[in-house]
Amino acid sequence: MVCPSIWRDGPVQLVAATPGNRVALNRETHATRAERAQDQGTVNAVRIVVGCVLWACALGIAVDLVTAHVAVEYFTVHHRKVVESQEPLVMALVWGVGASWWFGLGAGLVLAWVHHRLPHPVPVRDVLRRVGRACAGIWVAMMLVLVATYLLILLVPTEQRRETFESDRRIMSVAIAHMTEYVFGAVAAVAVATWMRRRGRPVRLSA
């Protein structure tokens, strides 16, 4: 059937609705929905990965702002030289990002994969909020380790202490605190992934 049209392209062809046309239309609709879902999944994955990298860098800087002021030698003497400055603030910014971004990238990829596999994906903002809380918890835990180590080293008998005892004490406390960062990070990543899986389960309606 041909219907007159006021558009420049001329008459409009009207196609009668037949079972074959309906099947073709349904297939096209499903394909369009699948493409949109795939595009949205890619956007969500990128948001999760980028968010995790940013949170990891923020955590690294927050930790190093403390540890660099406790023992800047840990960065300037016991790490390879990256910048000329030996200021604690500069060390916190450089190493806070340099030693943390890759862990955030790895954790973000894992969480993005878990998010993609969920039957009912959790909103990305909720995932990143949970990651932020985990980073805050890691910071608190590392500060507790730092203080506890600093105090426990006092148990070393006075006659066995070297002249550099106080400097060694600060460096050792910072080093042990930093060694726990990746352990706490791995535990936090697993905890967030577990929370996502529980939250993303389909709701079962009782009979």
C-alpha cells in the first residue's frame, strides 16, 4: 500500500503486519537491546576500573602523607630515586600514586568482571561507594599497624639498641605498615566482590 506524503522523499510505503514481519521486527528489537546492554556494560566496566584506580591512588597518597612524615628515609634511601626532591609531601604524592595505581587497576578489572557476570548488576555508584569505604578501612588498619609496630619495637632491650635505634624504629614501622597494604587490599577486593555477588542475586519469591 502506498500513502501520499508531504515529505520530500515522496510517498511512504506502508507494510502490512504479517507473522513474518513481526518475527523480523522482534529479532531487530532484541538485537538492538543486546547492543545497548553491551554498550552499557562496557561503560559500567570502565567506570568501575577508573574509579578503583582513583580510589587506590587516593589511599596511597593518604597513607604516604603519614608514613613519609614519620620516616622520609624509607622513600629517599630505601627506594630507587624517582625525583630530586626529598620533601615528605613530594614523596607522598609520587609514591602514593606510583605504588598504588596498578593495584587499583587489577582490583578494578576483577570487580568489573564480577559486575558483568551478575544476573542483576549492582549500580556502579554503590560499588564505588563500597570501594571507598574499603579504602578508608584499609587506611585505619594500616595506621593501627604503624602505631602498634612503633610501640612494640620499644621491647628491644636498651643495651641491645644501636645508635640509630630511633631512626631504625621509624623506618621499620613504616616498612611493616606498607607490607600490609596489599594484603588488606586483596582482602578488601574479595569482600567487595562477595558483597556484589550477594546483592546481585535474583530475588526469590516465596510461594
